[in-house]
Amino acid sequence: MNNPFSQDEIRADGAGFLPGLAIDCVIFGFHDNQLKILLLEYQNTDLFALPGGFIQENENLNDASKRILVQRTSLTDIYLEQFYTFGSMERHNPDPLRAILIGKGIQATDNHWLLNRFVTVGYYALIDFTKAVPIPDLLSDTCAWYDLVRLPPLMLDHQLIVQKALETLQDDLDRKLIGFNLLPDVFTMNDLQSLYETILGQPLHRSSFQRKILGLGILERLDKHYSGGAHKAPYLYRFLPDK
């Protein structure tokens, strides 16, 4: 299986790949009440970018995005949603990628296909933070988690892509049952509320939130979680299998 930025993709002619079309992925995880995303770092250049890749000539677009996600996270069961296509003329700037190629000792001629203009299809992915094994691609030095509220400067328009992904995530919060993908199998109501508050960036009224969530009919209540006084033990919940 080819890596994004595999030996084939860094060939100057880009043979075997669709020209002018790329994929960028905003991979969300949730840990310690923080929403996190995976970023690639190119240490020879101090550049940071979203994980991404290209579409093979004989490959479906969605299959390409799944391939990229598996290679960056080592996970196969991933919630993946296409959310926007970024095609502004202003997003084309060959300088960062030229610096990345040079930093890896690759000749970056002016006609190298990676320096051409690309329209990119944005996907957001929701994964279990505790199960992912981040893996860099051929050109990057590290692939690691960063707090969404403390991201380093990102190359090209990747900050805009992250912002658009977050806005889509907020809009999808109830409709797509986001918590099903970001929380462990069993959780408390406080865990679920904390996730919602982190994504929305604002506090929620506890009783109103609980009433709303229980009214959706998406949760199964389990035994109490005993960690102290029995009268204070919260109930555990899980999402119903068919939701």
C-alpha cells in the first residue's frame, strides 16, 4: 500500500495520480477535555500541515481518503465525512512544498508536479484518541496530536480548512452523533456534556443538556459508576447499537 507522499508521489511527473486534485484531512480526537487534531511537522522547515495525499488514477475519491487515514492513524474503523472543497487561486503557493522537498534532499524543479496548483477536498475524521498510532508520511518528520486551541501556524490555507471542519463538526453535533466516535464505549453524562462544551466552545446548562440528550433516545443507561460515595455515583451510558 502506498503512503501519501510515497516514492511514486514525489516523482517529478506525478505519473499514476490525478493531476491538480488533493485530499486534506482534519483528524479530530478528544482527550483530557481537549479537542485535538493530528498535524505533520517538517522539522527542516518549521512547517506544519494537515495530513493529506493524492488520488490514484484507478482509485475512488473516498477510498483514497480512507487509505490516507489508515496510514496516518493505523485505524481502519474511522468515521469520515467529506465537508468542503477548497479551490481558491490564493491557496496556490509552491514555496512551502519546495522547501519541504529540498529539506528532504529531493530536487524541486519548477515543473515538479507537486508544485502545481491543487484543488483539495476536505474530510474530517473522528477517532478514538487512545487507539490511534500516528505515523508520519515520507516527507514529514513527525505526526502528532495538538490541542485545537493551541495550534502552531499552519502552511497554505490549512488553518482555514481546520476552521471550516470545526464549524461543520459543530453543525453535525446532534445530527451525526459525534460523541459516538470520540468517546469510549461507556461514559458518564458529564463526559458527554464536556465533549459538547469543548466542541461548541461554551458552557451548557446541565439539566437542559441532560433532558435534551435523553430525549433523543440514543443512549442506554447502565449501572452507576462507583468511585466514591454511593449517593454521588453517576450513571454510565452507551450509545444504542442501532443509532
